Amino acid sequence: MRHFCSLSSHQQKVNATISKNPRQHTSLSSTLTALVASLAFIYSGQALAHGGEVHMVPIEAAMTTAGAEVSYDSYADMYTVTKNSTRVQIKPNSATAMVNGKPLKITNPLVMKDGQALVPDTLANEILQSNLDQTFKIEQSPHPLNVLSSDEINEVTAIIRKAKPEQKNSRFADIRLKQPDKDAVWRNVIDRKPYTSDRVATFTILKGNTVIEGEVDLSKNTLTSWKVLENTFGMVLVDDFMAIQDIIQTSPEYKAALKKHGVDDVTKVVGTPLTVGYFGGEDGLLDKQQRILKIVSYLDVGDGNYWAHPIENLVAVVDLDKSKIIKIEEGGVIPVPMTPRPIDGRDKKAVTNKPLNIIEPEGKNYTITGRNVEWNNWKFHIGLDSRTGLQLSTVTFKDKGVDRKIMYQGNLGGMVVPYGDPDMGWYFKSYLDSGEYGMGTLTSPLERNVDAPENAVLLDAVLADYEGNPYTIPNAIAVFERYAGPEFKHQEMGQKKCQY
């Protein structure tokens, strides 16, 4: 987890948080819908809803299908329902729920039956009404730096394929908004003047040892730029990760090399694709026509941490265009460490702590309009870029009633991680996290109460995959406020008042 933004005042901070290391989350909406139907009960009490019997369902199923999360505090005998910035507290048999600290009369109470908490199937609509949450506001006019939407990404891809039908199976490194005129953006943000420029997207296509850079005018539905760069290579894409795994598992030569290192099952080998760098030909890799990667492998022993089990002194050089290993570099055999080294806590006893709740009884001190965040005197725009990750743009501070410019755009410009070890499997390792792999591409969903506190607002992000199709990263960005303590406190001897 990385904290990219921290803006502090006397007592509070607003944080935007983003996580790395991709995971896959499967949608369970259809399963949960079926679960609600199969577990639905008819509550036979006197309470009626709209003249009919009340349909009672388990609270977890009812709220999860509405996109909310449920937790239970046994000490207080209270259920807490959380969705974005709405926090609802419900006690069994109570006719009142507390929504963001304010009482709300509910039609029918939560009841316990056979040890299970049951609620009316209409409760989610009652307690999660949009007018109860004042955090979000409708964007009247779009911010000039709003990232491309799913529809816009689809439009870009369609325009390219229509103009260049021979590029049907192109691999996209990125599709993003072209940076508009900076002065025009500031005039829109500071002076409230209409932004009238066309919306233009840029794209990067990878094809063998060729990179194609271009632009699409979304206002005119036209391909306006197409630049071909020969003997040029782009980012490492997701399909490259998948391809190298297939290549090493089907190579007889690589299997034979693994046996020397005591590894008999190639399906338990995890290969990592690494760019080769430039070493003046000393590594025998001077052919600029080849799209190659070096593969350093690790053994999955079932402890969830294959990094602790490196297969040292064994490097496979893979030609991605030929889908084959063209060279195997070997040194002396170093035994693979086999002792389990789990880092996910599976070898530790879980500690259950009592709930620590963050309460905002009058709502939040910030509002989100589209992707514009306004907090006290601060205003800024947030987005997720496939390469640089989280971006903060048009940051302003209201000073004596005047919005002053603080920063036009801030993001990770680049980061290199050179390992510096001269050994065979290490000397070329120099991760360029943003430029070669993509901080946005590697973003994974955040988990409430794990990556971010329970009062966080979680925002989705839309990016383009390597086929040019839009995909959504749920809960990619978290915005939350936290107590920061006083930045300064001073008290004179004998004086009651303090200076803060």
C-alpha cells in the first residue's frame, strides 16, 4: 500500500490511497441475488409493508446485493452497514437506525431468528437513499482533465480499427486523454470560464519491434495522428506475463535445466519477465530486431511466497515474437531454499480486536463532485493513469477568498529500482515500475478496514486493457479524513490558554 497524497490542517488530513500487486476479484452479484431469493423468509409478525407481509432476509445478503458491507459488534449488540460515505448503525428490535449519526425511523426493525439477523428486503433502499449522503454532488460541467470513460475508450478503439483495418489484433500499451492546454484548464478551474477545446485521446500500439503513437479527436471521430517508430519497444504488457509462463512450461531445454536445480515439476515454477537492458553486447544480446525478455524463476512450494524460493543462476532469454526460449544462461547450482516462509499470516494465530469505529455524526468535511475533491480551503482533481498511477491535478487553496494555484499536476514521474548485484540473475535487474510495467495497470482493489479505514470513500477507475477494451478496477482509490493531531501547541507558564 502506498500513500500518494497527504494534505494536513490543524486536526485532520485527507488521504488518497492506492494499492499495488494485482489480484482478481470475481463478481458475486448473481450468486448473492440467488442467495437472497433462496434464504428469504416470510416474517409472520404484525408488521406489514405496503399492505402486505414483510419479506425478511439475512442482513448480509440484503446489504451485499446493494453494494454495502456489514459488520457486527457483539459488545454493543449492533450491526453496522457501510457503503461509500454512508454509515448506518442498527440494533435488533429498534425502530430507529442511526444514519451518519442521525436517527432515521425504519418501517420494520431488524429481528433475530434462530441466531440469524433478519431484515426487510426493502431496508437497503430505506437506509442507503442518496439524499441521506451529502458527500457526492453532481458535476455540472466536466473537468477538462477527467480521464477517458469506458464509452470513450471503446470509441477510440473503433475509430482506429476503422481507419487502420490491418491493425485488428493490435496490442495497446495505453489509451489516455491527451494533455489539454494548461492555461485553458486553469482558466476553467480558477476563472470559471467554459472549456471549449476538443477532447483528444492519445494511444500507443505495440507491434513486434515497432511502436505506433497516435491521436484520435473524439469530437470529430477522426484519427488525426499516426506515427510509426521502428526498432522501438514498449511496455511489458499483461499478456507478456501470461505468454512467458506458457513458454517456459513447454520448453524441453528449460525443463532439463530445472532438473539440475532439483526441480522436477515445471508447473510449480513462476517466471518473472524482466527487460534485458543494454550492456554493449557483453551479454550477447545486440539484435535490435528481437523483442526479448529475461526470465528469472521462483518455486511455488505452497506457502504463498514464491519469492522466498528463488532458482538462482538460471536465466531464460525469451523471444516473444517467436514464442520460444532462444538462450539459457546457467551458473553453478545453488540449492533452492525449501523452508516455507509465508508472509500472509497463515502461520500466525489471528488476533481478534474489539471494533475501533470512526464516527462522522454530521457527515464528512469534504465533498466529491465528479472527480473533484473539495476539503476546507483545498480543491483538487483526482484520476488514475495507466502508467503513472494516481494523479492529483489543479490543486488550489482558497486564501482570503481567492483560489490560489498550488500545483497543476502531480504524479509519480518515474522510479527505477537497480539491484546492483553482479551475479548472473541479478546484474540486469533494474525495474522501471511506471515506465515498463505501469503503476495504474498494476493497481488492485482496495479493501475497507484493510487498506483504508471504514470511513473511506472508495472510487472505481477505468483503464484500457492490451486489446483496447475498457475495464474497471473497483475501489481503486480511497479518499478519507483522519485525525492528525495539532501541528503546534504552546502554553505559557501560569496561563490557562494554549496557542495552537
